[in-house]
Amino acid sequence: MSCRGPSRRNLLAAIGLATLLPITGTIRSSSARAQPNLLVATDLEVVTITDRSVILTWTTVTPDPSGRLVPADSDTEVRLGPADSPRAVTPVYADADATPFHYAEINDLEPGRRYRFEAVSNGVHASPALSLTTLTPGSPESTSEFTTLVPPPGRPLHTLALANDVHYGEQVSGLVIGDLPPGFRQEPDLPPYPEVMLAALLDDLRRPDRDADRLIIAGDLTSEATAVESRAVRARLDRWGTLGRDYLVARGNHDRPHLGADYQSCTPAAADHHDCWGDEFTPRQQLIEHEVGGLRVIGLDTSELDGAGGSIERPQFEHLAGLLRADPDRPTLVFGHHPVTIESGLTNTAGPGFVLNRPDSAELQSLYERAPGVFLQHSGHTHCNRRTRPDATCVVEFLEVAAVKEYPGGYSLLRLYEGGYLVNFYKTRTPAAKQWSATTRAEYFGLLPDYTLGTCADRNHVVLRDFSGLG
């Protein structure tokens, strides 16, 4: 089971059926007092498994007088022990601060070791939601066991944060077709959710336990690329770091030039469009290139002038081909908004027209075949955690990362070692971010976790590769 979850046809059919059903269980900010005989601990997810740590999240709820489930404050406890030990698991994490949105990170584990665990609130054991992703046989949530990763050999080199789909300025989350399925709005007394989620991301990356060298954002920084949105998201990022040094960005389809009076003050683009996003970041269909200790990072603009699909125009292709031809063996990370592979086109809910078009995808992968230094392409757009297979013989990981702006609400860390790299997905963890992520897991009539969370292996994996030449 991958983050593809339900197929596009099944998802749309479920959306149609769900329009006839009452919506229940929506997470609201007002929290009920937890009652031991009514407390339910649910939505257990083993989100992150590194070589030395694990992160578990869950939610506690209770029925209100009308029978609707509402958040219930409770404590957070994790019990853990080696899976091959006859001894019972013992408490390794305890937080008495009451919250409905539980986030427990356990450190100092042994690499390559299998552990057994229990997640508990007020004596109630947390269980997975009725989700195929977490109930699949063999998943950590269904077995109550996980195995820590074994890191690549050699010394650690760099840590890069991979993120996408901020949608700064967006007001309603979760819409697919018109007003369906019903979207989710932030509560009136709280900051807009894109601002909440971006702030949580930036807060995370400065903490010592994450400590990313660079933030790489693969598109959809804005909702509609207005001058106001583009300036605001640039200003927020600039308060955190410096473009080109601390963070890198590529354009997404939401960031494309637009038509209309609201854009007239911005730089003209083709066919009467105006490019407000480009005024703040990079001109349309222009790649960027940066270096991180010998690692080459290339950002592609895969957005089209109109529409959600992806393409790469000839001048940008020629620029990319020249860079790769001049130094084909140099370790290279590529990022761009649109996923590339046939598999991604067939497994996202919008179909093949949603990803990079087939001719451009084939040409891009052909370039990678002749440039063995390219090892990973980071994409967004689908809001999924997912790895897909290349269509050519290139040895490249095509990685999609879930959205910043909604459930599961986070980013991936790419940790480079001399002998390879380790990928881990992290949810953001400020209180406001945890609340919004819990709220938006109800998108797509509750099907969003099956579509976006991804398998444990999609989110957490190790790839062996020679990076010994990097500084």
C-alpha cells in the first residue's frame, strides 16, 4: 500500500457517495473535558522512523452531548521495548500536559533494532483510524512494532529539508471539483492556516533536533500568485533566512502568471499574463542552480502558463542539458513542482494530465540516463508522500513530499552521508499546526490519509550511494 491510497475512480466515487451522507467527527478547536469511560484514542500513526528515533502521533476525542466526536484533553505516554525481549514494554515518554493532539518523539534508540510499543492516553491505548494505510498487514500501526533504520556508512555531510505546497493566501482547504468535497476553513479567531503551517515548518527547521542546512521548496508557495501573496510569502521566508543561501524555491502551477486586473501591476508575461510571483522570485521557465558543499542542486520551473499540468520549455531544457553534460557525474539533486513518472500520473487523483507531460518526462529521464550523478528528484503537487519508479534506466529516486499546508502537514529531511542518504518525513509540531493537521485529515470525506500519508517505506528509507567526494 502506497500513498496512492484509493484510486482516482474510487476516490471520486466515494466523494459522490459521501455527498449524501452526514459529516461527523470533525475536529474543532473547542476541547471537551476528557472522561475516562468515554475517551477514545485514535488516528495512531507511526510517522517517522530514523536510525535512532521514532515519532508517534494520535488524537483523543470524546462524544459531546449530541454524539459528535470532539477533541478531548489527555496526557501522552509511550511504552516501548525490544521486540525480541520477553519483558513487558516500559514507559519511555510521558507528558502530563493535557492535549487532544499527541506528538511523542523517542530518541536514543539502536539502529536496525525491532521495537514493540504502546501509545496510551489516560490508560486508553491508541489505535489506528479505519484507514487502509495504517491498517495494512505488516504496518507498524497494525503490528505495534517497528524497526529502526540502519544509516549509510561514513560521516554525515549535509541535511536538506524538502517541502512544497504552502498555498500562502488560500482560504479553503480540500476542494477538488467546484465546492466538492466540502472544504475546511480556519476558525475566525486563529491566523490563516497557510501562515500557521509555514511558521511551524520554519520553526521546526531551526531546532537542534532537525538542524537543516537548506530548505528546498518545490512549488506552490502561493494560492493564486497575486502581488500581495507573493510579497507576503517572500517576506515571511526572508525573516527566516536568505534566498539562495538558506532556502531555494521553484515555481508551482499556483505560482504561474495570471490574467486579469489584479495582476496588471506586475511584469508582463506571454499572452497578456502578468507574473507577480516572478517579480519576487525567478522569471518564468528559468532554472536555478546552487551548490551545497559540492552537491549540485537544480530547481526546475515545470509550470505551464495556464492549467495544472507540467511542462519544460525548450530554453530551460537546453540549459539543463548543458549543465548535466558539462559535469555528468557530479552528485545532483533536482527539484520541481510536477512529478515525472508514468506511475505518478496513473496513481494521483487527477490523472496523467496532472503531472509533467509525457514527452518532457521522457526527455528529462533520458538526460538523467546520461548524467549518473543525478540521484533524486523532489516534487510536490500531489500532496502525497510517495516514491515512484523511473520509466528509463536512470538510477534516480523520484520522491513526492506531502503538503506543508494540510494533513499530514510537514516536510522530509534528506540526510546525506558519505555512503548514501536517509529520507524521513516529519509532521510539524506547534500546537496550532497539530490542530490544523488533525482537522484536515477529514478532507476528501475522511479519505485524505489513505491518499497522502504514504507507506512507512515511502516516508522513511535509506539509499546507499557514493558521496565520498562531497565536502
